[in-house]
Amino acid sequence: MKKSFLTAVFMVCCATSLALANEVDETLGKNRFVIQSGAFTDPDLADAQAGRISLLGVPSRVVEKKNAQGNIVRVVRSKRMTQEDAERVAERLTREHDVAVLLMLDN
């Protein structure tokens, strides 16, 4: 049973990645926002959070950044969207799923 669950999660993540790769950026020329749902030094924790958020219907990815101390911080972020869409999704994640999020302008 565990194998079939992992297979299902893998298939959802692959489908999400494919959808993001084929997506036309409808926010071109507008301010674009992303939803950050975590920042981690442990890549496994970042990947787990990205999977959780993706299963909640918000395609997410892990982005690596270096901070002032040189440590890699892996940040879980959504696709780019308009401010209105980002606010709506952030409210749903917070209210319905108790996920702390941060809206960020992504230029």
C-alpha cells in the first residue's frame, strides 16, 4: 500500500511539473506574485512541504538561495500569479489548511 501511495504522489508531482512547463504566463506585463510556504536548510523538509502544498492544489517548487552566511536555503514557492489570485490562494491555504504563507512580489 505504501508503494501505491508513493506512486500516486509521484504521478501528481510529475503532472504538476508538466502543467507548469506548458503554462503560458498570463501575468506578463503585470506585477507577478508567488506564495512562499516555507524556508528550510534541510532539503528533505523543503521537498516534503512542496509535495504537501502541491497535493492541496497549489503547484509548488523548491528554490535554492544563498544567505549572508553562505548557507543554502530551500524555499517552497508557488507559480507566478496576479496579486488578486495570490491573495485568494493564500487565504484558502491559511483558512482551510492552516498553512502559514507569505506573498512575495516576483520580478
